[in-house]
Amino acid sequence: MIVRKSIKLLIAIVALIVVIVAVTAIFISPVAERYIESHSKELIGRQVLMDKLHINIFNGSLKVVKLRMYEKDDKTVFASIDSFAIRLNLFPLLQKNLDIARISIIRPYAEILQNGNKFNFDDLMKKDSSDKPSDPNAFPRKIILRNILLNGGRLVYTDQQLGNTIRLKNMGVSIPLLAFGGGRSNAGIKLKIGDATVRSKTTMNMSDNTYSMLLQIDHLPVNIIKPYIESLYSIGDLKGTADCRLVVKGSSDHIMSFRVSGTVRGKNLAVSNRKGEPIVSIGSLATDIDSIAYDRNTYIFRTMTLQNAHLYYFLYPKTDNFTAFLTVPNAKVEKKSSASEPPMVFRIGELNVQSSEMTYEDHTMHETFVFPVTHLSLVAHHFSMNGNNSFEGTASLSHGGRLSLKWSGNFDDMRNQQFLIALRNFNLPDVSPYCMEYTARHITGGNMNFTSRNRIADNHINSLNTIDIFDINVDKKHKDFKAEYSKVPLKAALFVLKDKDGKIQFDVPVKGSLDDPEFSYRKIVFKTIFNLLVKVAVSPVRFFASQFGLDGDKLAQMSIDPLQSELTAEQYAKLDQIAQLFAKKSGLKLTMTQCADWKEALDDYAQFTQKQAFLASQHPERKVPATYEETKNVKDGDEAFKTFCSSHPAASAELLSADLLNLLTHRNGELIHYLTTTCGIDPSRLAVTTMSADSLKSYSGKDEYKIDFALPEQSEDKE
């Protein structure tokens, strides 16, 4: 009887337990749902809502549909999950271990806000301020998470200081195993960002919250960072992909204190400004990262190699494509405290640019100047943004030309630097637009060697430019084109400048302040060149004399006495010197123009004829008239001469003028005879003349022969 009653009691108890469990199983989900929603702010400080919560106590599963966590304002969604499912292994609970067999997260969403070092989730990560040691027997002693799957994730990240937003879509995560509870734990993540794949393997030390992560990213589109840098640059398109193999080490206690090393590879990179103008493109970029420490503002690279890069520089009357790229409209400029942010350290052990190009376009003239540079190579060792640097480079120019350059300086102090540019076998027709702009002529042939040595100190430039030009030719002047130096007899000047081998060599110094808005390196160079051309064209003989160490001013004229009948030894010596200098330049024409103060010369000639007649009266036996030199012995105050003049008046002005003109013409003939017979000058290359009669009547300068060299075709320059 007792046994039977006992069995009945046991059955009743079991039945009651079954009923209780059944009732609990039925009502636990809505109860738990209401409890969580009602007490979420007490538990985690945030409002949490869900559409459905289902708990199965028999298999340890839980599922949540449409879970939403709000910001502190209880209105803005911080994070949400369309579906969250978890299944618990029950037996490990007996050992106070939490073992999750599976976690499934479908279409999660989160919006991360950063303001300096603060995030909108900081309140969710507050640490327990208690210093009490943890109880090793407390539940759970160990946490194991298995088969974590995340699909269709979305993340919106906003940097509130910069006003930049990055949106990530279609995120996926797969973690086979994640263990907590002391010691080390390993986790693997696979993430899809568009066509990019992100894989990581992470080792975590749960004792001190440090981690080491091996991160691999393939085919990441670089335009993902475009929103982040739009406040820094007026960027248009950002193209290309990146592959990364990185090791990231840090601590979850200090989220921004991490260290990065490894390699980054970029392919088909390109950036343009908002006007659509290209800035730079890079076929491939390879970097070997020694260390990146974001919190220390330190970026150190072992090597950086660029291949098939193309740099573009477009110059316009008031701006250029780089200025347009660096100028951000309505940009907010914030002064950062040096105490809050350490100075940036940026170093590259070895920088290499290979097989690259550069295009320079000048749109400031009537004709656009396009200057391509190909096969560009550049090497820099121990490159730094904070210290002294130097690099060397070479490149190819059109028509077999070569470019070499050297630079040294400090990027922190661009007001002090040195650089050298050297061009070899440069095709001169390539710069024809500049020649057209300044002279109204195109360059049709020739090449040049150019060396520019530049030193900038306190933003004052001191430059020496050496120019060697070979076989240059220009076309006819474009009469309808207005140019600053269109009146320069360019063809004549170039002909004079050329040596017997067709070479022109000269130096162009440039000095000035780069702070002066009116300073233009290009204009100074061209102005200096054309001032030289004008000087040469105006007086070639002066130029030649200076080239041979002679005084050009003295050589350009030969003093005479209008009445002298014979040349002096000094005058013959000058003619010999001029003839020797003239012989060094074939194709030139020697011009000698006799000038005299006509009124003074006519008075002197009248005196000469009277003295000549006076000497003839004093020496009737003499058959040859006295020379001009002999008449100088007769003094104007001689009483006998004065008496003679009173009874023998001078000849008429008309007769005297005719005789004087004959004298000048006779002297021209004597000069021609000497220069052609004695000096061997071809008569076709010689012109000895006297000023026109009208010019003589008004001339009041020195009595001299003006000497110069001219081109036979020089009239073409006067079109």
C-alpha cells in the first residue's frame, strides 16, 4: 500500500514538473521578451526592442526577430538585426562553462559615430571599476563560441570632426571558434565588401586583452576612402584596387593604440579633381611597411615602389589642376593642438619610381604647350617628410632627348632647397608655342642642351641657366600676331649668335623672391634671352668683340677727321682688327657708314682751301697743292694769312659742299680698296657709304665711321 501510494505521489510530482516545464516553455518567451524590453535601460543603459523572441529550453536555442538597440535618445537606431539565432550546448553548463554551438546573425546594421577619441558606443564598454579579483568558480568559468555566421551586414561610419561618412554593405563574417576565459583564443573572419574579400586570423590574450591579427585583403576598391578624404582634397574620381597582407597588434583596452606592419599593393590607381582633370595615375604601387602607429602619428616604410605612374600638371592663367585639387570649397579649417597630436613622422627607406611618365601642359598662351616626359625613373634613399632629403631622376624626351634632375631639401622647410635640371638633345620645335607667344615666329628646327642650377634660400632663388643651342631655325614672322618681342630681328640675331658649327651658347642668371606675386621664373628667362637677341641684332660687331675679349664700343666706331687725305696708322690697325673679326663669321656683311658734322666740316673745309691757296701764293714754284696736314702749320692768327683772306674770299657754299662731298666719297673708295685688296674681303660682303645729304645737314655727332655687321637678308626681319 505504501509503495503504491509512493508511486502515485512520484507520478503526481513528475506530472506537476512536466506541467510546470510545459507552462514555462510556453510562457518563457513572451515573458523574457517583455522583461528585456522593460529593463534594457537598467541592464545596458540603452533601449532594446524586438518583434519576436523565441526560447526553446529543451534544445537550448534562442531566436530573435527584428532586434533594435537605440541611442541614448531612445529615438535613433544605433544597431539592429533582422534575425538573431543562437543554440546552446546544455551539458557543459553542469561544469559552469558556457558553450555556444551556433550563432547566426542575418542583416545586422550599426551606425558608428566618432568624435576625436570618443565613440557612440563608449558607454557600452564601461569597465567594472571594482578592484576585487574575479572568482574562478563564478559562472561562467569559460566561454566557447562556435560557428559564428554573419550575412548581409551593413555599417555606417561617420567621423564627426571631419564630416566624413563611410558606408559598408554586404558584410559577412565566419568564425569557426572563439574561446574566452583566460589564456589565448583564436578567431578567423571572412568578410566581403563588394567584390573585395577580407580574411583575418586573430590571436587574443584574454588575460591582458592584447591581440595579434593577420589581415589579408584582396581587391579592395580604394574609392571606399573617398568620403573620408573629401574634406582634405577637392577630389573627383578615385579608382583602383588594393591588396594587403598586414599584421596588426594592439589592445582592446586602447582601441586606437595599434601597430601595423606588412605589405600593401595597389593596381590601376587614379585620382582626378572635381573638374575631371587627372592628377596622377599609378599602374602598380608596392609598399613594405615597417611600422604604422596611428596614435603616435608615425608612418615608416622600408620600401615604396611605383611603376607605370603618370603625373599630370596643367597650367592655366589663374590656377592649375593641382591647386584645384588641393583647394576644398567651404572647407572647415581646424587648428589642432600640438599637445593632443604628436608631429607626424613619415619615412621611406628606399623610394623607387620606374617606367613612369609626366605630362606638362601650359594653357596660358595662344597656343597650348604640351610637354610629355616618358621612361621616368627616380630613386630616393632615406626619404623623410621631416628631415633632409635628396633624390635623382632620369627620363626620356621626344626625338631622343634626355632629362636628368637632382633635388635636395626638407619638406618641412621648402623655403630652402637646391635642385638641378639638365636637358640633353631637347627638340626645340617642342617649345615653338613659347617662341610664337613672344616673337610671333615658330621654331622649325634645332635642338638644345640646357642646364639649370638653382639654390633657394629664405625663398629667394639664385639660378644659373646654361643654354647650348644647335642649328636653330625659325619661320617667317606672323604679321597678324601681336607678340611682346615681335620687333626683335630674330633671324639676324640668331645668325650672329651662331658659331661656325651652328652652335649658340649663353648663360641666363635668374634672381628674385618667390614671395613676390609678380615674380615669374619663365618670364625672366625669356626676357633675358630676348634682351640678348636685341642687343646682338642692334649691334653684332659689339657682340663679336665681346666674344673675343675686345671692347665692342671702341671697335664699333673709327674716329676720323673729315678733311684728312690719308688714313692714320691707328686707323689702319683698327681696319685690320675688324677684318680679322669679320672673317670669323661667313655670311655677314661689313657695313661702314661715314658720319660728319657737316656745318663744322664745311667751315673747316673753307679754311683748308684758303690755307691751301695761301701756301700756293707763298710758294709759286710748287706744282702739287699742299696737303691737309701741311695746312695745319698755317695758324689762323697769322697776319699774312689774314691779309690774304681779306683779298681772296672763300669759294661759294655750293662749290665747297660739292668738293667736300667728293672728298668724303674719295675716302670711302680708299677704304674699300684697302679692305678688299689688302684685307681680302669679298666686295659683295662690304658696304662703305656716307650718310645721306639730308642726314649730314642735321648731324651734330662725332666725326667717325660707324661699323657694324649685318645679314644680307636682314630686311626679312623688318617685315
